[in-house]
Amino acid sequence: MNWIVWIIFGALAGWIASIIMGRNKQMGAIANIVVGIIGAFLGGWIMSFFGAQGVTGFNLTSLIVAIIGAVVLLFVVGLFRR
């Protein structure tokens, strides 16, 4: 059951991040899931530098952290694709 929650959480965070970065039409569902899950880890790592908590469960704060991480991930990937 835990991996299903990660897939749903990753899909939601990746989808919102792709809309923010203007890449929604270029990314599919699998890409959104992968970006969202990696973004959750990246966002948690970034938040640890500020002394804040990262992803703690399926809640709004964790979703915002995951979206921040996914946006950073998409930005960095965009720098290398140019």
C-alpha cells in the first residue's frame, strides 16, 4: 500500500511542477510520477539545509516540499538539455 501512495503523491507533485515550469504538454504520466518522487527526495534534502522538515507523509506541507523539489529538478534538467 505504501508504494501506491508514493505513486499518487509523485504523480500529483510532478504534474503540478510540470505546469509551473510550462512543460505539461511535453511530459507524460510516467515522467510526472518519476519527477514527483525524485522531487520529493530532492525537496526534503533542500529543506534540511533550512532546518525544516522534508516529506513527512501525505499532507499539504509534504506536497509543497515535493513540488519545490520537482521544480528544481525540472529547472536543472532544462539547463542540461539546452
